[in-house]
Amino acid sequence: MLEKYLNRIPKIIGEINYSKYAIFLPIIKKKEDYHILFEVRAYHMRRQPGEVCFPGGRVDKTDRDSKMTALRETREELGVDSGNIEQIFPLDFVVSPFGTIIYPYAGIIKDEVEIIPNPEEVAETFTVPLSFFMETEPEYYKVHFHAEPEKDFPFHSIYGGEKYKWQIRHMDELFYFYGGYTIWGLTANILKNFIEIINNESSER
């Protein structure tokens, strides 16, 4: 009865209910150094106005895959076509406690390409030398969560009842500070993962 499941590829439980997003971490070359390009979200936007981020957005049904989403969003937000981006590779995906899965990618925007931010989404752009992040550890701060069952929660059906000891959870928030800009939250987490990947690659060499 179970033979047909022996080669089954596992998924995340409840994945069908998750919102899926893709993000692109842009690398550019300035003179002889590589820099990471950041956006500041437009101040009139409903969600997270003025925050530092990478280009990205929700995976549409018309997108072939999450990589296509990341590149489409980069074109829409920075005016850079996928043909002007090279050496694209995936970073580790993020499953957030808020019902989202984020698929990040990194790649290099070709030297001669002009960045044209879309004012509807981007207030400004700035760059930070890659070496800064390779030499600088982020600051860590904890955000604590507590359990709050709804009023009709069936405490009588579980051992311990209303005195049940819920597991207390916390989430680490990372912060980088550079030139008056604050890089934190999801953007900082993706950035940290990118730095760990390339640092590991360098040490293996």
C-alpha cells in the first residue's frame, strides 16, 4: 500500500496556504570593489515605508518560478532587465512565522547598466561595499512571543489544562548600521545568509 510513497518528495506542512515571495540581492562593481545595492522603500507605500530592502515581491501565477519573480521585480523596481544580470544563484529560502516563504537570489548587475529606480516603489538607492559586511557582524536583538489561546480553547482536553506550560518563543532581529542607514529584519537576515555562503566558499578554497 505504501510503495507509491517511497520516492515522495516532502514539502512544508501547510505550504499551500503560505504566501510566496522572491527577492533579489543585487551586486554591482564600483571601480575595483564590489558593492551591494539597496533600496529605500517609497515613503507613501502602505507597508514598511522608508525601510531599507532588496527588490522583490509576491510570486505571481504567471511567473515560471521564483527566480523569474525576483528578476521581474528587479526590472520593475530598478529598471534592470534580466539580460543585464549575470551569475545568478539561489540563497537559502526563509519560512517565516507569519505564513510566508521567501525565495532569495543573488547576482551581479553588469557594469554598464544604468539603475533607474521606479519612484512609485523606491525613494532612493544606495550601495555598501561588500567588504564591510564580510568584516562586520550584525547586532542581534530578540523579539519575544507569548501564547494567547482564544477564549473557548479546550483546556479540559489537554494535560495540565489552563496551567499548560506553553513553549516561549523568540525571534532574533539582526541590524547593520552604515552611513546613516539601518539595514534590519528580513533584509539583514538574507544579507547575513549571503555573507555566510560566500565566506564558507572562500574558506573551502
